Amino acid sequence: METLSTVRAHGGTQGVYKHASAATGTDMTFSVFVPDHAPGAKLPVVWYLSGLTCTHANVTEKGEYRAACARHGLIFVAPDTSPRGEGVPDDPAYDFGQGAGFYVDATEAPYADHFNMWSYVTDELPALVREVFPVDPSRQSIMGHSMGGHGALTIGLTFPDRYKAVSAFSPIVAPSQVPWGGKALVGYLGEDRTAWRKHDAVALIEDGARVPALLVDQGEADNFLAEQLRPDLLASACETAKVDLTLRIHPGYDHSYYFISTFMADQLDWHADRLGA
């Protein structure tokens, strides 16, 4: 692992790192904030998955999470959203290819060789972070925005014993039913829609996946709300399955990091309660 930068912030250290990934076959960059702590202490960790077009840098620079993480003693990890670099297939559209990995392991050519973001964020990167940083693996949670909200929900629902809290900002809750998701899932996983269900939060809940609680913040002025995000579908699935969903609709807020940064501390407070931080 190569350290690209470290800076002091809010009584902690914000770092950016790079390593060679076996899952993607590329170099991958990620950021980690570690609050100051007693020698030998192990800290809870919050995983943050970013949205379409983003890298690790968007939330690192604009997410305004460090003060809350320092207050609660939370490590905050932000991976990239896809493999990148020479030889990695791409698409001219913003919603597929590089910057749009959708947190799946692709099975379709030419993406299967590199686009293995599910394995990267659930297996390879956590193992590396545990090795290098003072993480308590028994206290993990996951959150994300938009495409990353989709990733956080599906990963959290798949590994309910691993993550003690699951939340999202403006998530794509039912990718099988919206244009963004349909394009990505057929491109990465093929035409068999049954293979899509484990990467669709609404479908996972319909198929029996459960977590104790979910928290979703959604801007009412989000341009993508009606066509791409559809939080109503998640609310309906959770009501039927008796999953405790807190869905907060915020008038006047859009899809941007102005919205995310406004409610980031609220979500991290919610995570801290469940992580015993």
C-alpha cells in the first residue's frame, strides 16, 4: 500500500492511499480518516460508498464527516467507485463503465476482468484496512449515496451480521426497475433478471433479506427522485416485510453534496449509536 497524502483534521488523520487490487486487476485509490485514539485501541469503522461519476475524493473533500467521526471515534473509509486505467473498458456515458461500477462482480465481457467491485468492497479492501488501520471488525457499518446508496443497501442486506447499521443518501433502491440500474445490470450481469435480484435492495427484501433498521435521507428537490431513485418502492417493501425504515424527505434539497454534507452528521450519530461509539 502506498500513502499518497496525509493531513491533520478535527483531531485525526485524513489519508489517501493506493494499492494494487487483485479483485480489479488495477491500482485502486481510497481514503481513510482515523481519529486520534489511545494506543492499542480498536475503533469502529464506517464504510462509505460513493455515487455515479465519483471517486474517493468527492466525499473526502465535500462530505463534512470528520468532526462527527472524531467526536464518536469512528474510522471512515471511502473507496473508489470502479476500476480505472489503461485497458479498463469504459463507456462514453456517465452512468456506465469507469466511475459507475454499481458494486457488482461483472460476468459479461469485456467488464468481467476488472469490474469486480462487490468483491473489492466486501472482501479485499476490508482485509487490507484491517491489516493496516486500528479497526474493530466486530463494529462495522455501511452507508452510501445514490449508486453508492444502492451498494450500501444491498451489501448491508446481504451481510446483516457484519454491519450493525445501514443507511443511505438518495439511494437507487430498485435498480431492476429504473433506467440507471437496468442499463448497468444488463451490461455487467447479462439478460438473466434473476441474477439481478441480489443487487436490488427491494428485491432482496422481497426475497427475505432483513436488517434491524434502515435510515434513508432523500431530497425532495432531487432531479432524479421520480425516475431513478423511487424511495416509495423501498418504503412499500419495508412495510410489507416489517423492516424498520426511517425515510426522511427533505424539502428543497437536491442530489448534491450540499445535501449530503447537511445531514452527514445526523447519519453518523445514528451509526455511532448502533456501533456503541
